[in-house]
Amino acid sequence: MSRRAPRAQPGCVPKPLHLWHHRSVKAQLDAALNEAIHENMLRALLRVGSLTERSAAERIGPWLLIDAGVDEPRFNAAVPAGPIPHPADAIELAEAWFATRSALFRFHLRDTETALLDEVRRRGFEEVDGEPAMSLPLDGWSMALAEGIDIRRAVTDADIRRYAQVDGPAWHQITEGIARTARGFPDFELLLGEVDGEAVATSMAVVTGEIVGIFNVQTQPRVRGRGFGTAMTAAAMEAGRQRGATTAALQATEMGLPIYKTMGFVERYCYIVLARPVLAD
């Protein structure tokens, strides 16, 4: 049977068959990259799954379910880890797991998961946050030298304490626990930025296959506007490249989005966070 390009609609110019094939291949590659980026994010979330004796992280059915075991529900997450053909059943499974742990939680869903989003909203969950997932190929990318900041790996217990102190005082204990957990994972690398010997910025690289995920990019308010956030992001990208990564990926906050776009990152999809109204800020 001969292959034919799709029939043109009124006003459309038929495309040669090889262009349709090219677009199909590109779509498959884009989908594969999106899945690899999502898998990297799932791996990164495990850093909050063993903070305390009450913490838990389990793959249950199509979900990665995380109870951080701390009195802050925003760290408790239900994230798709596989196909969800029956949203209602899957949602009930996630709710039941958290109910047995008496823990409030949030769904972290991609904007492409429309049926699942619709069902979660129908059950009374509301959007409380959203961040675009972005990527940048490392082929041809070069790391600019950072000026005014010294960047090194955070390895020792003292490093971990200083890493946590870059965050706001209210988060020091949780951030230190997250960093201490992450330090024990071989595919994680913590980076600490110092000015005159004082810790002022952080980032984290998580490498899964050919993806390096960039997380925990933080700069203390008093030193912002000096390019340190860009430097910490670039340092994590370079750490991933040295481990064999070919693509950098991250989720951008509203503050970080203009910086990442300037660096060349492009948006791929958006993570939407939904919670019961009692969790909404």
C-alpha cells in the first residue's frame, strides 16, 4: 500500500511526505525528552522523602507519593510516574495513601495531562502554583566565568549547614535535612557559592541518564542583581556535563524565568500544583 501525506484542508498547502515524516520524528524525540525531564524531576523529589523517621516515598500504582514527614504540607506530593488511563481510580489511590498517613498533600501535574487535571479539579483541588519546565542542550554551550563569587561542592557537615543558611531562617532546618539527604545520593551534587568566605548562594545538580536537572538555585536577597543566580545555574549545568549529561532542565520560578530565558532555556510544558482550598495561600 502506498503512503500518502494527510489530505490538505481548505487554505492549506500540502506538505511533501518527507516533511510529514520529519515532523513525526521530531514529535517523538520531543516527547521522549519531556519524559526524560519528568523522570529527572521524580528522582530529585526523593530528596524530601527521607527527612525524618516519619518520611516516606513510594511508587504506588501510577504515582510517586511523597510524605516529607514534616509539618509543611507543600512538601507532600503526588506526582504521576506512569500512564494514568483512569484518572478517578488513580486519584482515589493517592488520596487513600495520604489518608492512612494523616497527611495533607498536593498534586503536581503537567499541563498536558488534561483529563487528570480536570478530574482533580472536579474533586475540589485548586491551583496554588505553577512553574514551566525548561531545557537547554549542552552541546555547544559554554560556561562563562563567574565574577565575584567562588563556587565549590558542598561535601562536609559544615558545608551542609552553610548551604542551609542561604535559605530563609524559617527554612533552615528543612533545607539542611534536604541537603543532608541529597549528599548521600551518588547522582546528586550540591554547590555552594561564597563571597569573601561567606555562603550566599546554592544550587543542586541531579543527573539521570543524559539529563542534568537544576534545583535549589537560591541567592540571598542582599547580593541579588550581581549574576550569582546565573553563575550557580551554570555551575550545576557544568557539573552535569562532566557526568555525561547532554541536556540541562529546570523548573522556573517567576523570579528566575527571565534569567533562564536569557541563558537560552526554552519552555517545554508547565507543572501545575493543586491543593485542597485549606492549603491555598
